[in-house]
Amino acid sequence: MDTIILYPVMGRGHLVPMVELGKFITTHHHDTLSVKIFLPSSSNTTSSQYITTLIAATPSITFHQLSHSQNLTTTLQSFISQSSKPKAFILDFFNHSAVAITTALNIPTFYYFPNAASTVALFLYTPTIYHNTSNKKTSIYNDALRNIPGLPPLSPEDMPEPMVDRRSQSYKSFMNMSIQMRKTDGLIVNSFEMLETKAFMALKNGACVMEEQKPRVFCVGPLVETVKENNDVVDDDHDGCFSWLNLQPSQSVVLLSFGSYGRFSKSQIIEIAIGLEKSEKRFLWVVRNPIGYERKELSFEELLPKGFLERTKEKGKVLRDWAPQVKILSHDSVGGFVTHCGWNSVLEAINCGVSMIAWPLYAEQRLNRVVMVEEMKVALALKENEDGFVKASELEKRVREIMDTDRGRGKKVKERVLGAKNDAISALSDGGSSRFDLNKLVELWRQ
């Protein structure tokens, strides 16, 4: 049986989609392919707990934990000496330095992106932007951002943080990665054709790459955790949130959750609370300790407006630090989602048919917001001040709007997200676009 090796990054936002890719492969090609996941050493407690549970629950995948003393070259050489050479090595794009190792060992290498196809299109097009705008006027750069193949018009503010300052090491790293991406055996993307049609076509026809050599692109999403799997790693009621959700009317609750790293200032948290209370809508809010208080855990009483919890106890529930997001989004009572626009969260909401309010915080999330609002039309955008602060009145308006599914933009977004949910089911079904791309990948590996 042929072996495929997956090499993820240990952050949960990258690790989970890579594991889901492994499951997708073994589910549909278990008779001819075995999947082995090389896990880099990590001190991340959350990721370690997830892996421990996963190993027991996923016998179809073999996990190999790299220790601090092991390096990838030695491990791969040992693997090759003990069995046949892997048919493919699939690495998270943040692990792009490993390409030098797999190239030296003559192993076909593929990048995996747990990102939007739109983000991949931007990454591929970055050297072209650099070449066309180097040492030229700002107006030329702005014009280039408005004409990226497969993307809606962008502004400099929509660009991912590492790609803003050309002098930074992060920018140089992304440039090098983009150049490497063009030469790899293929790019695997956690998205699907009907969700990002323009970006999908730009990637497939090579419009993002000026050189003759065009990388092959395979969109295999949406690959996210399912409710059943997620139930295995959380307590049944998680601080009473599901008992509370069970008492709420259908589609009446808006969830506010901002990912593993999403934090706000104390003043912004207070502003969120004011906006939620004034909206008079039901809410489930996951609150993390504010920026600047990493060493001191503030109580809800210290963090929220005086009397807020008492005044909103009939309509709202506040959770600390983390919540089982997939399980919550799947609950019938949840009808809206204020999200940081992390791609996993976007796909989870689409899979559950939940309308979104886009509030990006870091990385490529501002780009995701543009695509979610302008192209997919599955979200409403929050308007920020110049310093990024969102006023209570703005949050109040958008929450009211997204939860009003009988008219206006709230109705249109709900229709679009339910359509995207059906498209997602079709993409992963037999004959769907993502299954088609997976089968094309497997054919390539067998050659």
C-alpha cells in the first residue's frame, strides 16, 4: 500500500484542517493509500490534548511525534530505508522550509493551505505585485491591488499583516514561499469551487502566475470537524451553555467567538457588552482576558459593565476563554455569528448555515472579510474607527440586522449562507468538485 505523509503546523487552526485532510483521503481511498502524520514537537497544551484524543479515535491514520532531538531529514531517511518511498509529502505552507529536504530526497511535495482560495491567489500573485510596483508611486500599488486575478478590488488595509512592509523579514519570507509555491508539485486548498468561483478559476487557469510553469491546484474543502467528532473532546454541557441554548427559540441566538488568539482591550470589551445589551437580541459570548492583562485573570465583574450579567441574564450567556464552537454553531438556537474571520470558523459557519458578522483581527482575516462580504455575500461587515475600535452602536446595528432574516440584508445573507451550505454538501459528495479534485490528486500520486 502506498504511503502519503502529512506535515502540519501545531497550532490548532492549522493542525485540525490537516488532520481532516488525512481523514478525507483515508475515507475515500483507504484501500490503496495509508496516511502518516508527522507531528512536530510542541509545548501547546491544547494541541497536545487534541492529538491524544485523536490518536485513540482515528485508527485509519498513523501518527509519528517528532521529538526535539529528531529532525525531518533523519526521520524521512529512516522511513524510506524501512519501506518504500512516500508517494507524496504534504506540508502546511508555514513549513515551506521543508521543501529543500523533500526535494533532496526526491519526494513529490505538495503545499496544503487551510485558507481561502482567495488567499492562495494573493500569495501566488505577490511576486508580480512586487515586480510591477517596486520603487513606484503609491497610486500604482493601489491600482495593482484592485486588479489581482480572482479577487475583488482590495485596498492596502485589506492586505495580510506580514505582506505590508516590504522591508520586513515576514514579507521576504512570504515572497520566498510564493516563489517556491510556483515550482511545487501541487497546491491543496481547503475551499471549494462554488464558494469562491472567481478565485478558483484564477488558480486553475494559472492567471496568478506569469511564468510558464503553473502549479497545479486542488480544492478539496470544506474540511472541518464535525459535531460528532467534536463531542468527543468537550464536556457534554460546557459550563451550562447547551442547557441554556436548549431553552432559546430557534435561530434566535448570536454567537460571538474570536478564535484562539483573538483578544480585545478592556474598553472594547465594555463597548461590546453595551452593544449587545442595546441590541436586545439573545447572545452567547466567549470572552478572553483583555490585552495587557495576560498575567492577571480578571473576573467578569471586573471586566464587564456594572450589572451587565444581571440585566442580560434572561437573554445572554457569557463563557470564559473557549467554547466548543462547531457544536454551538450546529445548535438550532444559533442564527448568527460574530467572527474574527479565521478561515476554519468561516467554513464551520457555512457548514452549519449560520450568517456572519465579519470582525477581522489579524493575519489574512481582513482579506477574508472582503471576500466574505463582497464575493460570497455570507456576512455583513462591521465598520471600525481608524484605530480599529468598534463602537457599541455599530455592533448593535449589525446584530439587529443579521438576526432579522425576514427582510433586508439579513434575509439576503441568510439565503446566501444556506445556499453555500448546500454547495458544500455537494462539493464533498460523490461527483462533487472537491471529490473530483481529490481523485485527480490520487491519480497523480499513483503515476
